[in-house]
Amino acid sequence: MSESHYFRFTNAVVIAPLVAVLSIWTVFLIELRFQVNLNDYGIYPQKLSGLKGVVLSPLIHGSTEHLYNNTIPLAVLTAALFYFYRNIALRVLLIGILISGIFTWAVGRPSYHIGASGIIYLLASFMFFKGIFTRHYRLVALSLVVVFIYGSMLWYIFPVEDGISWEGHLGGFLTGLGLAYLMKSDLPPLKKYDWEQEDYDEEADEFLRQFDEDGNFIGTKEEEIEEERIKIIYHLKKKENDE
């Protein structure tokens, strides 16, 4: 099958990021409209009541800046996930949210952890490592793009700044790495050149025939050129005069 069968634009490439962005913005607008604070629905580590945040915390954001900073990366990375890994994209999202959320609940500080940044780290980590593991040239290129755009985020898996859930970032990063290693994705077969085929015949290769056994260029032999020339024969017909 051609690469277009594996990497192609589908409705999910638009719908998935649109649903993700609308979800987080809708929850934030509800908080503003009804003057409520939903932070209590975030992940609160080591408490059973805090487990509800494993699913709900990605929808909750503390400020407009927090929401905006997560919106564009979430949309871009979700679209890329469903374009390049459409057969496993939904599983990566669902399993990744659960595992990274439970990780945050298990190791996090006693505070409410909210925001979609854990998902962003999950997606960035997954796509970077998956491209490296598969070694498919298009997916490796995607890995390099992810590093170029989002590589600076790596620092925030460490406790370098107060008020940021580095535990959620670390959970997303490690979960993405694990899923990239464990989950199998359909990939197009790598194109092989003629000389990589098992039945390749060097003597039949017109290019290699122009070199001797020592690799010196000798060109095409004259007799071969003569055989390949097209001969044109002209037949002249005399025109008879009308009597």
C-alpha cells in the first residue's frame, strides 16, 4: 500500500483537536459566567476524592493565560497525532490521560493539579520517541519538528518554577515514552531501491556496466551503442511524368 493509505487527512484530524479545544474553553467560560471555581475537581494527590481529577483536571484552567498557553499546543499536537497515528490515536489519548493522571495523583504535592499541559507533554513525548523508534523518515521528521517547537518544555518536568505542576508534566512525558515503546502502529513499508532487492542483477544494470571491476569509468562500449542506435532507411520513389 502507498503512504497515502497510512498518512492521510481524515475528519478526525479536524474533529479531535476541535473537540479538545472547545472542551477546555467551554469549562473556562462556564466558570466565568456562573462565577464558580472548579479547581476542586482537579487531581489532589493521595486522596480518594482527588482521583476524579484524573479525568476532569485537563478541562480546568486557573487563568486566561494558562488556558491560552495550552490551547495552541493541544490543537497542533492532537491534529498531528490523528494524522500520523490515526489507528492508535484514540487509545494513546485515553490510556495516556489515565496513566499520567494516576502518576500525578501518586507522586504529586498536596495541592490541586489542573490543566491540559499533562496531555501536551504526553503527546509531544509520544510523537518524539515513536518517530525515533520506528525510524520511518516521515515520522523521524515529525520528531525533529516536535523537538524544534516544543523542546524547551523539557525543563518543566523538573521543579524549576513554583505554581507549575511539574509532576503532571513528568507523568505525561514518561507515559508518552512508555506508550511510544509499547504501542504498535501501522506503517507503510520503506521504499527499496533496485539495488536493495534480493533478485538484483548487477550485470543487467546499465549504469554499472559503464564501470570496470576496479570501479573505473569506461563508458558504453561502441558495439552496444551501435545496437541501440535507431536506423532510418529512406526509400526514394521517382515521380512519373504525365503523358
